[in-house]
Amino acid sequence: MKKERQNTCRAEPELEVIDDFPDEVPVTAAELDAVEAFLMSAITEILSAPRPKADALDSKGSQYSAGWEASL
């Protein structure tokens, strides 16, 4: 006779994440330095990538915000 196996696995309890951060979290100079040290080469590469030609865009209007283009 085959013995029935009981399911002993239990579902993990749902986790609730609560934060007590303010709406705007200040960033220190040291944190900015760390971001620059680890990500600046990637950020520079992304921002220096060539823009797609106008006919390659999926809409007829500009894909860039006017404020961003003005800062170039």
C-alpha cells in the first residue's frame, strides 16, 4: 500500500514594507561622489550616443523635451 505524503510546505507570510522617508530625501555630496565614481563612464556614454535620424523615430514629433534640447 502506498503511503500518502503530507504537504509540510508552508506559505511565507506576506511582507509589508513601510518607509518613513520624507517626500524629498536629501542627497549628500559624498553620495553624489559615489554615484559619479561608479556610474559616470556609463552616463557619459549614454549621453554622448548619437541621436536617431528623424525618420527612425516612431512619431512625427520630437522625442526630446524642449528643455533638454536647449541645454545642449
